Amino acid sequence: MSTSKPSPTETPASTNGKKQPPVILCIGMAGSGKTTFMQRINAHLHAKKTPPYVVNLDPAVGNLPFTANIDVRDTVNYKEVMKQYNLGPNGGILTSLNLFTTKFDQVLDLIAKRADSVSHILVDTPGQIEIFTWSASGSIITDTLASTYPTVIAYIIDTPRTTAPATFMSNMLYACSILYKTKLPFILVFNKTDVVSHEFAVEWMTDFEKFQEALSHDTTYMSSLMNSMSLVLDEFYSHLKVVGVSAVTGNGVEDFFAAVDEAAVEYERDYKPEIERMIKEKVYNS
Ligand SMILES: Nc1nc2c(ncn2[C@@H]2O[C@H](COP(=O)(O)OP(=O)(O)OP(=O)(O)O)[C@@H](O)[C@H]2O)c(=O)[nH]1
């Protein structure tokens, strides 16, 4: 199998002049509903007769409720990896993904063969989101996908578990570090809105005083730290798109795809020139 490196003349998202399908990279904490959301958006696209290409990068998922075109579990057995490297479950998942990404060029080759006939490329990821904040595999995955396809991060949030200001803030800080690490268009997907509406979050993100007021009821040692951090996050919020969905009922899925369309346009306009510049720099310096 070949190891393809982009040549300096290749242009991201329009290799050979063809329009490429957007990649939706689903990232989120364990239990936020990534897999259920993937199942929902996959079913939505199939119902519209615009089927996607589906990639599962979660080595530890037990039961995948959709058919994946590429499944990391076919290549690495994370339980074997745990045994072989004497690791716990988290280390096993991270190492499995690291091993898998050493062959990521093959994943790209497979996707490229079908890119003409699919509407989107959906990617499910493990709940260990540190993969996308500091691990090498996270950068390989995002950088290589984004060098060819308009790549959008869908950051899935468990809305009912984010109603406390401290949890909300910690989730936003995670999202913030992923945004600055990946430098890709970013959609905050407030999931499980069938249980709790995401309106409180939108209010906190658009009205600083409302968040301050919620914080004033928080008497933990964290509250003064959060107070200062919330000022910093104001700038971060301006880079985001926010949608509320229920992966279970399907509510908000149309809004999500509208946000993806907008993000793909943003990629072409704002992100692609920068990615092109970086590819050229890397190729000429190598
Ligand atoms: N009420 C409700 N429950 C949901 C929704 N989406 C997911 N869930 C539930 O949340 C739990 C976790 O969902 P998963 O899809 O497995 O979450 P995940 O993020 O893939 O989890 P990991 O693989 O552990 O990272 C399951 O019990 C789902 O049924 C939703 O929109 N509404």
C-alpha cells in the first residue's frame, strides 16, 4: 500500500478541481452521545438518499449501531493492545489509535475511492478527547483529513450534565483547546435536548451577565477562577456555531446540517488558504 504525501501543487478540498464532501468529525466526552448522534445523522442522510461514508475510530465501542465503511476494530484489538503493552483501558484505547494512525494514509486512499459518490464523511471517535488536545494521533487524523476535505469538528455535549456553571465551563475549556489545536471550523452540538433544552447554554454564551449571575450561586473555590476564565471564553465563543439536537428524537438535525454547510463554506474561505500555505511550507522544507 502506498504512502501518499500531498504534492505542493495539490489544493485542499478541491484535489483535481473536484468538490470534496465535508468530513464531520464527532468529538466529545464519554457518554455525551457521539455514537447515537452518528447513528442519527447517518440515518438522516440515508433517508435523504445522500448516503455518507462512515469511519469508526473508537476501538472500544461494543456495539456499533450503524455500518462503518472503515472500522478501527478490524485492524486493532484494543484488549490485546492492553495486554501486550500492560496498559489500562484508557492507555489501551490511545495506543490502539496511535497504532492505527500509522496507517492513516490507507484510510485516506479508501475514502478517496468513494469521495465522488458520498455526501459526507462521518467519523466517530473515542470519548478520550485528550486524543485531540495533545496526542499525536489526533493531529495526524485532523491534519490529514483537513488537507483534502472540508473538515468540521462536531463537539458533542451532554446538555443535561452541563447545567452547572462549573461543568459548563470545564466542557467549554476542553472545546476551546480542541478548537485552537485543530484550527478547524467548529460546531458545538448540545445533545440530549429531549431531556434539557440548551437555551441556558446559549444565554450564558451570549449574555455575559447571565453567566456571572449563575456563577454567583456557586460557592466553591472554583468560582473566582471561573469568573476570570469566562472573560477569556468570550472571544472563543465568537468562533463557534451552536446547535441543539436530540440524537434520540432527531430534533435539530436539520439545523446541524445547515451549520455544517456554513462551516464548509468557512473552511474554503478562511481555513483552506492557511492549510495550503502550511502544506507548501512542509513540502518545501522536507
Ligand atoms: N435522552 C437522550 N439520551 C441520549 C441521547 N443521545 C445519546 N443518549 C444516551 O446517552 C448514552 C451514551 O450514548 P453514546 O452514543 O453511547 O455516547 P458516546 O459519546 O458514544 O459514548 P462513548 O463511546 O463512551 O464515548 C446512551 O445511553 C444513549 O442512549 C439523546 O439525544 N437523548
